Amino acid sequence: MTVSYTLEVANVRFGGFSKLLFRWKGSIYKLLYKEFLLFCVVYVFISALYRWTLTPKQQDLFERFALYCDQFTNTNFIPVLFVLGFYVTLAFNRWWGQYTSFPLPDNLMMVVSGNVHGVDERGRLLRRTLMRYANLSSVLILRSISTRVHKRFPTLQHVVEAGFMTSQELEVFELLHSDFNKYWMPLTWFANLASIAREENRVRDDIALRLLMDELNNYRAKCSLLFHYDWISIPLVYTQVVTLAVYSFFAFCVISRQFLNPDKGYKDHKLDLYVPVFTLLQFFFYAGWLKVGELIINPFGEDDDDFETNKLIDRNIQVSMLAVDDMYQNLAPLEKDKHWSQKYFSIPYTVSTEADRLRPAYKGSTFDIRVSLEDLELTQPADGFPLRASSLEGNKDGLLPSLTDESTRHLMRDDKDGIDLKEQEKITVDSQQCQ
């Protein structure tokens, strides 16, 4: 079952995420403890061998070899961080793509429910069969890529027993010979049955039929994409490079991170602590990072955080049948809503959410900016007339909230009208003098 902790981290509080460190199911401890114990055992064995078994001459040779190996592990000669970071990023993008490609029948069932008509048994049969074909296709593709689903439906007879396929449909399915996966066959049945429904006028027009076909193709595309995700993996060479880089790095660390005799004065070997705390932490982080990539590279297995494909199958068949059968034209009587006669109304809050009501609504980051009168003046090229500040003397603060305020537009309109009247008087006087 997928490990979910969303509710526990809904609010950030002291020690919120720290509590998650003590979980076992789905944790990095469960995923990594065997490799961690193996590393500790090998380190202790070599340390005991160096301290109590080797002769002084052999110890001197071991110390020289340890110092030689330490040059490479301390200077990042092996690019562990680079290859790990790129690998985990690639694996995460692939994991998210597989999740978003999961074929959900929600859009398809809405289109079937709204466009395949008929309250009689024939109409009900058409709608249920169409959705059964869609769900059958997803079951067939998931049998091919998910170990959980394959264990649930090891043979096609199990699919028949589950009600996704009839015995006659199984015969038709097996009669068609193909060297490739035949998950697409039920979707072809869907398309043919939708055409029959159009001929029977259960689908009222070609636009509704086109909508059915478009949603069917979207559903088929997701099934196909899941199949290709399973077929085309991250190149094996890159997986090998990452694995070799991490394991070889810590293979050298087992030797190079040994505490050497401090009496011999080797550089950075002034203490003999016996337990390499920081090396163990480094192993935990790097090897844990590698395990994360291995975990999410294929989420259709049986790990704690892999996709719950069986539960998704149960959910999809149930909601799709409810949508096209029980919910078909099953509407409550139309009536006026509670706020029918109110032009302005507010939705009530509970006591625990009353504080949200008192907060002002967000209207934009520049809504509360105040502009000075000088910044409000308009500048126009050539014959333009700027807005005079004297026309705004009525504002005691000398500030206006915005050029779009009604008072500002009114002042600008009055100012413009005054200029037009003066120009008109000047033209009248000039014309009289000419006469």
C-alpha cells in the first residue's frame, strides 16, 4: 500500500518532518539496511585484520595503500554526485510520466453517459458494454507491466471470471493471431459498438460520435504510452555506470577511510576513533540516493511506494459503471438555490475558519500603491496639454490612489473641457475681427 503522510505535513510546525524519520514502512532504512550492514561488516573485518593480524611490515604496506586510495575518494576522482544526480532526476521524470499516463476512464465515462442515450435495456447494455471494453483494455495492459495485476489475473480466464470479458469475447480475442500485445482489441470493439449506436440513433449526431472517438483515442494513447514505458527502459549502460560508480567508490572507502596508527604521523590521521561516523553517513546518503532511483524507475512492482494498480482497477470499473448506469439521467429535481433572491450574499464560516473571513481579499500586488500628484501629470508630445496639479487642490493629502479612480477621471474631464472652451472663445474673437 502506498505510504501517504500528506495530512501530517499539511501545516509546518516544530518537529513536523522529524517525526517522519521514525517510520519503517516505505522508509530508506527498510530499503537500505542490508547494504548498510554489509558495509559495516566489511569495514570492521578489514579494521580488525589491520590492527591485530597483519605484521608491522604488512601494516606499513596497507597504510600506504590506504593513503593512495584516499587521494581519489577525497578529491571526488569518481564523479558520484554528478552521475547520481542526473540518474535520479531522469528516474523521477520517468516515474511521474508513468503516473500521469495511467488510463483513467473518467473523461470517457462522462462522454458515454451524456451522448449514448436510451433508458431501455438496450441503451443500458450499450453504455455498460462500452465502459467494460475500456476497462478491459486497461486490465490487459496492466497485466503486461504490473506484477501485482499479473498475480491477480494470471490467465485470461481469470479476467473472464472477474467480469471484464465474456467467454464469447475471449474466443474472439484468442482467434485473432498476433505476435504483439493485443490490449488494443477491446478498444476496437468500443469503436465498432459506438458506430452501431450511431446507426441506431442512440448517439444523436456525428459531433457526439466524434467526441466519443476523441476520448477513446486519448484513453488508447495512455494505454499505449504505459506499454512503451515498460518496453523502453532507461539505457542499461547508464544504470550500470551509476551502480559501478557508487559501489566502487565505497569499495575504496572501506580501505581508505580506515583509522591508521596516529603514532606514525600520517596526514589527517591524528585520532583513532574506530567508528567512521562521517563515512557511514556518506554511505547512507549516496547509497540511499541510488536506492531511490532504483525504487522509482519501475513503479509497477510490489514495493511499499509502488502504484496500487489493483486498487485503481477496482476504482475504475466501479465509478465507470455508476456513471453510465445508475447516474444516467438520474437528476435531483430542479429548484431555486438558497441565494436565488439575493444579489449580494456571503457563505457562512465555521468558528475555526472565522479568521479567514476577516482577511481582505487579494486584488493584486499593485492595488495599494499610492501615487503622488507629480506622477499623475500626463505628458503628451507637441500639442498635448498636461494635467495641472491646481485642478487637484481639493485633495488635502496631495495623493491619489490611482488614475482609474472616478474622481480623477472627473477632474481630467473638467480640465479638458476648460481647454476646449478657451480655444472656442479664441476662434470666435478671431472670426469677429476678420469680419
